[in-house]
Amino acid sequence: MTHTRIVVTHYGGPDALQVLEEERPEPQRGEVRIKVLAAGVALPDVLAREGIHPETPRLPFTPGWDLIGVVDRLGDGVSAIEPGQIVAAMPISGAYAEFVCLPQPELVPVPAGLDPAEAVSLILNYITAYQMLHRSAKVRPGQRVLIHGAAGGVGTALLQLGRLSGLEMYGTCSSPGASAVSDLGGIPIDYKNQDFVKEIRRLTREGVDVVFDGIGGNNLWRSREALRPGGKVIVYGFTSRLQGGRLASGGSGRRHRFREAAILASYIARSWFMPGGKRMTPYSIQTLKRLKPAWFRKDLLALFDLLQQQKIKPLIAQRLPLSMARSAHELLGKGGVIGKIVLVPALEGAAKQSFG
Ligand SMILES: NC(=O)c1ccc[n+]([C@@H]2O[C@H](COP(=O)([O-])OP(=O)(O)OC[C@H]3O[C@@H](n4cnc5c(N)ncnc54)[C@H](OP(=O)(O)O)[C@@H]3O)[C@@H](O)[C@H]2O)c1
């Protein structure tokens, strides 16, 4: 039996994503084969496609950080899990496929009745947001925070979880995202037409307690300026390296896994020697998962619980069939996407009908 899988054939633009039809993978000893119900699309996939994310695999590779799926077949030695069970996983790469084989310990059970597209949004985006809020920044009710990219995947998750924690929130976004940011309880700042540091000073006088900065580069210094004395910037990405979804510096077509992390580290180190008692603290979901796998599981289960209680509601920008992975990357690269793009393999049949 065959299945569809997306592969990146070279480091570069969305044309690097090819649709492959091949035999379904067989689970090895200790592995479980999962039929994917929803795979998340996120900026880290775009950065890996360009070859600059620290987790970029060697070519050819299948992108896809996170998935929700149904257990389909068990490898030898697997017990305590049944075909038909719904599970979540964060393989970091490989989720853009109809079938995926993963080691059993990687799987987290998903409560019944959740929408797979909403549930998959909780894995990369909401765990990142939750852990940055509660494990890195350790926010307290009433604190002021500035969220960059507030209408995006991680940004909307920070807003929803920040509201539950009673934070006063400001969010940078381009104009199409402003109403989503205010609906989620944030005060939007149009970073394309306003100086966000001046706006934060005007609105708060002394500055914010925490800035969540996934933009990186020189934006980090500006984020630092928006802090009150003693505040901190949580540094977690480098969106500024992209322009229109491609490398802003022009594509090299090579794999540079350590360069961005080294650049971020140099910013953080420089900030230690600057006055004002302001800190820059890095956050990485994959590093924390490797160091504290129990936190990852616990935090994901807490988020599933919040979703079941309807205390959070991920914004789904688009649900697309797997074969439209390239369009998904093009959309994300263009900007202005509000919330999360999700690939839904089951939409394939409908897509084949409507696109001939
Ligand atoms: N460290 C970790 O563990 C971790 C985990 C997940 C994600 N990340 C990182 O987090 C970042 C966001 O990921 P995502 O998947 O949420 O991306 P996303 O959904 O594309 O959201 C990014 C948002 O940033 C906005 N934006 C772009 N340039 C901006 C600027 N200069 N100032 C303010 N906003 C700007 C974009 O909107 P407009 O262009 O329309 O303004 C977009 O809404 C990426 O760098 C990603 O690699 C890190």
C-alpha cells in the first residue's frame, strides 16, 4: 500500500517541497505506525527548508514538527497502546506525511473529541508559549508583556495563555492582524508604521516586565529598550532572517545549523555587559524537551485540558491537503497569516476532486 509524503529536495524556496508517492513505512521494533490526521506548518519548517534552523536535517528530508494521528500498526515489543488510539507527537521533522513511524515513548495520548487541527496547534506553538510564560519568564498576574509577531502561531498562543494569567499585553503585528490581537486581549502595535519602543513608552511610561522576541537580530536591542529596569527579553527565534519567506541575505542553498544559534548567543552575551539590570534569556522547545521530557508531556496534557474546557481556542488560518504543502509555505512566507496553517491529509480526496 502506498502513501503520500512531502520531501525537501534542496535547501531553498518553496519549490524545494516535492510530493512523493511511496510504500507505507513499516514500524520497527518499539515503534508505532501513525496515520496522520493533522500536521502543523510553522516558521521553523520554513527555516529548516532554507537550511538555517538548528534542527535542519540532512537532505532529502520530510518537514513537520508536530502531528496528531491515529495509531495504525504496532511494531514488535510495543504494548499498552492500541490501534485506533489518538496520539500527539513532536518528531521535529517528518510530520508532512500520511503515515509516520515513531518510537512509542514519543507519543502522548490525546483526549477524545478534540479537533485534530486545533489539537496539533497546541504542540509546537502552545507548548512554546506556555513554557516561555511559566517556566522561563515565570509571569505573575498584572505584569506587562510585549509579544512580537502577536498575530502569528506562537503569538496568538501567547495572547490566549497570557490572558488566562491576567497579564497586561501589547502585541506587534502588521495591520491585518490588529483586530485578532485586540480580540485576544492585546493592544496592537503596527510595527510597520509605528516605532514599538516609543509606543510602549507612551503607553506604559516605564516599560514592560517581559518581551517575547521571536524576531531576533537588531530587534533584540529594541526589545531590550522596551523593558523596565530589571525586566527580561525571552529570545526564541529569528524571523528577521527571512524576507518574503526566503533568506533575507539571499539563499546560499547550504545547511547552516549552528550559525543562528551562535549569533543569538552573541547578542545574549553582549547584553550581560550592558547597564540596567535587563536580561536576555534564550528559550528552545527542543532543548527543554531533551532536558526535561516529563515537562513536555505534563505541559501538553495541561494544554489539552484547557482546550477541552474551551479556555483556549487555537486560531486556524487554513486547513490544506498534504499535497499543498508548498502553498502553505508560500502563504506563511508572504506574512499576514493569522494563527496556524495545518495540513490535513484527509482533505486530499476533496482537493483532487476540486483541482481536477
Ligand atoms: N525557540 C522555540 O522553541 C521556538 C518554537 C516555535 C517557534 N519558534 C520561532 O518563533 C518564531 C515565530 O514562529 P511562528 O511559527 O509563530 O511564525 P508565524 O506564525 O509566521 O508568526 C510570525 C509572525 O511574525 C510577524 N512578523 C514578521 N516580522 C515581524 C517583525 N519585525 N516584528 C513583529 N512581527 C513580525 C508575522 O506577521 P506579519 O508579517 O504579517 O507582520 C507573523 O505574524 C519563528 O522565528 C520560529 O522559528 C521558536
